Amino acid sequence: MLEGTWYLEKHTESLLYLHKIRSHIYHGKTAYQKVDIVEIEAFGKTLFLDGKIQSAQIDEFVYHEALVHPAMLTHPDPKNVIILGGGEGATLREVLRHPVERATMVDIDEQLVKLCEAYLPEWHAGAFYDERANLVFADARSYLENSDETYDVIISDLTEPLEGGPSVLLFTREFYTTAYERLSEDGVLVVQSASADPYYNDFVRDVYVTLKSVFPKVKVFRAPVFSFQMDWAFTLATKGRDPEEVPVEEIGRRIAPFTDKLRFYTPELHSALFKLPKFLKEVLPKGRVITDENPPVWLS
Amino acid sequence: MLEGTWYLEKHTESLLYLHKIRSHIYHGKTAYQKVDIVEIEAFGKTLFLDGKIQSAQIDEFVYHEALVHPAMLTHPDPKNVIILGGGEGATLREVLRHPVERATMVDIDEQLVKLCEAYLPEWHAGAFYDERANLVFADARSYLENSDETYDVIISDLTEPLEGGPSVLLFTREFYTTAYERLSEDGVLVVQSASADPYYNDFVRDVYVTLKSVFPKVKVFRAPVFSFQMDWAFTLATKGRDPEEVPVEEIGRRIAPFTDKLRFYTPELHSALFKLPKFLKEVLPKGRVITDENPPVWLS
Amino acid sequence: MLEGTWYLEKHTESLLYLHKIRSHIYHGKTAYQKVDIVEIEAFGKTLFLDGKIQSAQIDEFVYHEALVHPAMLTHPDPKNVIILGGGEGATLREVLRHPVERATMVDIDEQLVKLCEAYLPEWHAGAFYDERANLVFADARSYLENSDETYDVIISDLTEPLEGGPSVLLFTREFYTTAYERLSEDGVLVVQSASADPYYNDFVRDVYVTLKSVFPKVKVFRAPVFSFQMDWAFTLATKGRDPEEVPVEEIGRRIAPFTDKLRFYTPELHSALFKLPKFLKEVLPKGRVITDENPPVWLS
Amino acid sequence: MLEGTWYLEKHTESLLYLHKIRSHIYHGKTAYQKVDIVEIEAFGKTLFLDGKIQSAQIDEFVYHEALVHPAMLTHPDPKNVIILGGGEGATLREVLRHPVERATMVDIDEQLVKLCEAYLPEWHAGAFYDERANLVFADARSYLENSDETYDVIISDLTEPLEGGPSVLLFTREFYTTAYERLSEDGVLVVQSASADPYYNDFVRDVYVTLKSVFPKVKVFRAPVFSFQMDWAFTLATKGRDPEEVPVEEIGRRIAPFTDKLRFYTPELHSALFKLPKFLKEVLPKGRVITDENPPVWLS
């Protein structure tokens, strides 16, 4: 039946989505954002922040496996990991599949994390209660600037830098310089970088070029996040290691203990993710360096 | 401005898209389908058949390069090619980039081809007027059954088999057996196979299993067709050749003469396309063999 | 903000409404119908049954005052009143403003009445707890057929006769004959009769002609129910009294005790409501007599 | 079929309409406004200006008969009439049904009038070619200020005063004072005054109070314009005559020559139109006087 409640998502000014709602779970606001948790017919339980889809039950695994495992596997033996953002807890969940000693998650929005803990247990799957997990509610930039720890992997799982929002200064050269300094010698930084499609790829270009101005080795990869209705880009930066050179056998061996839990990532897929469509490869170098003085403004 | 004309696309019963229209080009019907050609803000000039998006100016190249080049490159030297369907002429355009001797395109809907010729010149780009092109307006199955030619590559560029529509018997084991017989020893068949996403992949499973019942070597690959809002699946079948074993160097050499025309396909991307997400790899063998007696029914 | 939850109402196949939702109150089903109670920005708290708007906080008073007071005032001194349907309790509320001795409300859907009692207190305003109120959960037709009471006013506050729904046999000549028999000499029957607009007025025509086949005096009147997005028709039938001949002074005197509670009805408006646009006046006689054998079918 | 082109009308920020389009007639812009002429399933041929419905084939007669005839009948014998605005020509059409000597129509948007002349012949019905018609393309305020003619009826058929639009200074006390001066002793001014509904009636209140500050006798009336989805308000002002006191017999006699052309207005309906719902009657005096220094701002 066509009648009833729908979630209207303004993908852009000229493309609207209407998602049929099966049930309403939570509608409200935190100090930082509008939160809607609904079960939609097409994607199951779904989290919308400020009206934009963030995560859907049917395929959050694609996004979270793609964000975490290529980065974790590029490091030979990550022990100390930090997640910037990561509200739902699914990034933490994937990190903890590896034999890390400690995984810190720094999210500014405590209310949102609590809502996700209560209403999205399929996402965190108990990761918040793992003894290796360290939850911090703080601004990720301040936290990293004031930390004296060294991390093996830094995972930037932040919302796009909406004007006036909390992420604006988390994609700049200055911040990435801090990240570089906090990384161990074999350290890996991975940044979720928004759309990889042919028309809205300005953001990934800029992240790529900005990271290139700080790190010796930077590569973009992508994964098909169906509920985002597009290929999603991720940027991986290291002090020299090449993520495409991790041997397939090593990947197979290291993910073997939890391979039955994976639904997207495979050893063969690892380096294929880094093979980009020609249009994307060609535009990446055309980005600009993002700085604190000139941060990106992502219009909502 | 929100007000004005929009194209409503019913992606499924529970997911509607509203595309803002920039200009109206053609609204009408052929003997086989409802045709809307509009310029939409998000994707440029766009063709909708029976209310479903078929091709958009901004990224038709992804679909058409992915459909044509992996198949053409898997054959060592294709000379005689046949396209089943292919209305807009863009598949023909990509085929003719190769040094073929003859490319036959068999489409049942002459009116649609004429509309595309007139209103979508960016798609055919003159391919219809190439002396190697052979346009036939006929049912593709009858044509192939009554042909005594041998083809090096057969490209199935057909709409999904909507109930009562002209494509219902073009995805069956019987038809693929005819295709096998019309192929040369190194021959390649490629079939556009609809969605590669985690929830609507029934069709590609069935096409895969059906082709496996006829051909010794069958592989699925995928490409991100942004205007379809998802990864798209293609199935490639041969009498033994493995598409992933075509050397990168050979691809580079063979596409060199027209590489500046390509916007999606690259030598490095070729075999990466065949690396599938785990969920898709696992479900493919679960399809069923499609037969003339039990054809697929795709509900509109 | 455009994004968020909206209620999609299919006014017709070719006119859809999207109502922005402020808060969700109840979504569920009774044995008879799908019930959505939401607060919408435009109309406040709103009840939708089977996806169609039934009553909105902002102007339910127009519908309920128009349904009740012209009928009550046409009778010189109504003491015993029966309401057929009337789920929300607002019709009962308006009836009880008059010095009646007893007001019976017969609704088939007990669950709906309970939901309205709990979630729509602004509608019933305590009317359910008035000692003169008599709530019966039963089929209105059976109840009236098996009753031996005489009523001064019968108020038909029923949903349109959707195919397969409970109202199908409540708009027929046979049923109206029973109603005639249950009415006192000065008795008045009023029937909510759906749209009074120029294109969808088939229903009021048929109700008018059917009542004319049973009652000596039948008149249609209308009121602008904004949340229904149109003028709404009501049909009033008597054994001879003319509703337009009630003196303005009598109306003023009889409503004086509760005139501060009224927001739509006034003495001067009473007979103005019966003055119809020419197009409506002309089509009314073109209806058909509805019978048990040939009931109306209102397609949802 | 749900799929296809729809016209999205933003009735308010929280209520959207989607009108199914049957055919596209014209999409473009004049120097003053965006113009869409489409045939929609629900209402037939329809004119949208700046995304708002202006006139629909199915019921333009309600609006135009209500705007013209009560005013014309309130004057004992109108000979010289001026229409301010009136783009489509239907107001002119209704005026010319009366035995006037001259009817001047002053519209600022010549392109729009030409588009209506060409594409909406059902509206003007040849009125533009009547020898009594005098078309002027000019700003209505300047025209009236610089005119030394005396008019029997002035009809304000203007769009609402959108910010920055041409109508902003056509609803002020200063302008109505000019109108008063141009009117003959029995002269009548009528002003289309937007919505008469319970929630968006600010405009009619202000027009009412502003006219009261200039004219001795001012009355609001209303008509159900279905394609506007609500009751529509009109304000009528005179130097003393009371529109409700025109005898029914006089109306009948004067409209007799063209009564077969009317579809809304009748002698009996005339004074009923002036009987207002209580809520509207009560809010009218609460408006404010609109002045040139403080004109209304109608947000689009």
C-alpha cells in the first residue's frame, strides 16, 4: 500500500528518496544532530542523522568491513587502534575481530552513542562491553592533539564536514599532520571519504590531495554501499607501506579466525578494491589541500 | 526550487525516487513500451522505459564499457559480433571501437531505436551509420535460431524479462544453448544481469546457474552504475577461456587506439571487476536453471 | 527541513499529498482497519484510517458541527438520538451539547473507539463519560433493525462504503427505510455524504436520490472541511420539515447555552449551508437508487 | 501507473502535493514569473505560476464567477470596469457577460497574457477579441494613479504579494485610497484575498482591515475553489451599498441573458456566500492596516 509513513531523504536538491517505513523506533535530537531510527522496508533498521542515511541493517557490513579490514591488514600487527567518530559501534566491532590490545573510540556525541547502544544492538554486537574497548566522549581533534599515545591504526569514521557541524576541522592538513605524528612506524590511517561517483567526488579528491601533502603513500579504494545508493570512497595513508602489496596468503591467514563473520571482505577482494574506474583515477589529483584556514564546507 | 516537474521512479514498492526535471524531451509510447526522455538535474539526459531508468547521460559509459570491453578482450580477435537488444546504440558504439568486421544489432522495437537515434545522439555517436553496422528489427531469439552465422561475441543487452514483455524467453537454457551453437570456438557470451546488491540478486543467480548448465566457464562481474543506484551485474560465459587470464599488457595494447575515448575501463580494472563481495560469491550457486517452460517473471 | 517522516495520502490515483509529521502517536491495525494517529505540521493531531484522513485537530469542529447542529436544530426538541459510526466521539460531543435525554453511539470497531478515547481526548472531550451517552459496539444496521426504539435524530457518521468494508450496506434504500421507521414524526436523518466537489460527487448524488425514494423532504448541504481539502456534503432527510425554515431566532436561542463552544456554526450560516453551487444542484437528481442488491462500491 | 512525471506543488513547507501529469504544454519563464502549463489528471489543463497553482480547467469557473458576479451585481448598472491583473482572460470573460461599455484589463506581464491567449483558450473564450475589451500591459498601480477615468467596478485579480514580486504595493491603504477615488458613487471594489481557511487567513484579515480604513462598507465572502484545495476569500468594498441587500429577483433578472453559461453562481447563492464560518468572522477584525511603508510579505 502506497499510503502511510515514508522517510524523505534529500539526496541532493534534485534527487529525493522516499523510503517506506515499516516501524518507528526513535525520533529525536541530541546536542549535535537530529536522529531518526526507523525500520524501512527496503533496508531494515536504518539510522538517519540530520535527514541523511548513515547506516542500514542490510548492508552496514559492507561499509564497516571496507573501512576497517584493508587498513588493519595493511599494518603487519596492529595492537593499539583509535577510531575517530564511529557512533554505532560497528567499526569498533570489526576492529575487535583482530587481536588488538586496545581500541579507543572517540565520539563527540554521547547521546547518539547511547541511542545506538540501545536501539542498534545489531551494529555494536556487544563491542562496547569488550574489555579491550575504551570509549571516550570528546572532540576527536582535541583528544588526539593532547594524547601522547602511539597508534598502529587510526580510523576516521566521521560524518561529512557539514557547515557549523563538529567535523569541520577533522579533515585538514593540520589535523592529518597530528595523525601522522601519533602513528607508529608501520601505522595506517584510513578516512571514510564520501561518494566515489562521477559527479559528486569533490570531497574524496580533496581528502586525497590533503593526505598526499602529509603522507608518503596514499591510495583511494571503494566499496559498493547499496543503501548509500552509490560506490563509497575510502582513503588510506601510510608512512610507506603499500596496501596493495599485502600478500593474499597473509590476508587469508590473518582473517581465518573470523572469516565466517565476514560478509563482504575476502583476500581476493582486498587489492581489487584499490583498482579505480578511469574517471575517478583521473580526477583525484585535481583536489585541493584542505587547511584549518580553508576547511571544506559541505552544504546540507 | 522544490516546485515543478519531477520524474517519479518506483525503484521498488517501498523505495521511490523523485528526479527533478530540467527539460522535457519526449513522452510517448512505442508498440512495446512507454518511453520518457527527459533531462534531469542529477544525471543529465535520461531514458526511462516503462517508468524505469535505462540509461543516463552522466554514466551510461560505465554500463556500456563494462558490458562490451571485458567480453571483447576475452576473445583474442573478435571479427563478427552480435548485440541482442541494445536500443540506444551505445553498445554498438563501444563494439565498433574494436577492429571488428561486422556488428549486428537485433532489437525488436524499431520505434524506440528511431527515438534514440533522434534524441540520444550522445549515446550512438554515429555508430548507426558505420558501414560495419547491421541493424535488424526483429525478435532476437528467432533471429539467432534462424541464423547460420557464427559469432565471436554475443552481447545480451536486454531489458529484464517483464511479465508479458518481449524478453521473457531470452534468458533460458534453450536460448543459451542456441547462443552456444552460434559462437565460434573462442566465442564469448556476455549477459547484462541486473542488480548485484545484497537483497535483489535473484536474477543474476539464475542467469549464472542457467549459463553454467550450458557453458564450461561462467563468471560474474560487476560495475558501479551510479544512475541505477547500485552495482550492476554482468555474466560472461565461454567455451573454456578464462576472462581473468587475459594479460594486462594485451588489454593495454588492444585498447590503446581508443583509450582516450574510455572513461571507465582500464587494463588494471579488467580482472578486478571479477572479484566479488563475499555475499554475492556465496549466493550465485543458489540460483535455478531458467527454462522455456519456467521462465523468470520480473514483476514491474 | 524537507527531510524526515511524511505521511503519504493517496487522495486519488493522480493526486498525492505528503504531510510533514511532527510526532508519531500510534501506528497499528484493528480488526477492521489500519489506524495511524500522527501529529502533522499542517493540521495538528490527525487520524488516518486505511491511509485516508478522517479527522484533524485543526478543523474537526467544522465537520462535526456541520454534521450535528443543522440536523438537531431541524427537529423542534430532540430527546433520543442515535449515531451510526462516530468513532472519535466528537459527533457525540456535539450531540450532548443539546438537552437530549439519551445519545446512543453504535460503532462496529471497538478497538478504534478505544484508541480514539486514549489518544484523541480533544475529540471526545469526555463525552464518552456523560451519563446520557450509551456506547454500543455492533453493526449499525443489525442494531437498528433489531431495535424497537424511536429516535428523534439519526446521524450517519460512517466511512464511505469501501469494497468489502463494514459500511457497504449502510447506504441503501432498504436501510434508509428502516431508519425512516425508527424516526419519530418530527425525526431527522443526516448522512455524511463525501465530496461536494465538481468531479467526485457521484456518492452524494446517489445518497440524495436514494433518500428521495424513501423520505418526503431531502436536502443536501455542504461545509468547507479544510483538512479534507474540499467542500464536504451532507444529506438531511425528514418526514416533511424543511431545514431551511427554522427561524434564525430559534437557532440563536437554542444554541445560546453553548454558543461559546462553537467555532463553525452560527444562526446565519444555518440556511446558507443549503445554498448549493449551480453545478452541484444540477447533478444531484442524476444519482441512482442504491439498493441492497446493488450497493455502492467505493474503490480504495 | 505511479511512475512518470508529476508536478510537485509546495502548498506549504509541511504539505506537498504531487499532481500526475497527463501532458506537458508549456514550461518556461516570463520577465516576471516561472510558468508551467500542464494537463494534470485530476484537474485538466492547469496553470502554475512560480510553482503555485493559479487556475485549473475543471473549476476555474468557481473562482472567476465568484470574483466577478457578486461585485457586478452589487452595482446597479456597471458600464466601465477595470481588472487589475487577470492574466488568463477569464475574469474579462465573465465581466463581458454583462452589458458593460468598456472593460479594461491591466496586467504587467505581457508574455504571460500571450501564453494564456495561445494555450488557455478555454479561459478567455475569445474575450480578448471583444471590441469592448481594452488590454493594457502596465503596472496596475501606476496606471490607476495616472488615469483620470471613473470606474463602476474595480476587480483586483492579482497574485499574492510575493516578496520582490510585482504585486507588493497593490494591497496597501494608499493604493486602495486611489481606487476609492477612481470609483463612481455606486462603485464596487472586489479583491481576491487568498485562503479562507482556519489556519492561513492572515492575508484576508489584513486586506479586510485595510479596506475598512478606506471604505465605509466592506464585506468578505468565500467560494470553494477545489483545485486550490480550500475555500477562497474575496473582499468587497463599496461607498455604502450592501452587497447582501441586492434582491434575489434583480439578480435573477440581470443574469438571465447568460444564466446558461454559469456553473457556480446563482441568485440564491449570492447572499449565502457572505455568511461566514464563525472562526473567520471572528478573526477578520484582527488584521492590520497594510501601508506602502509596511506592505505584506508573502513568503514563497
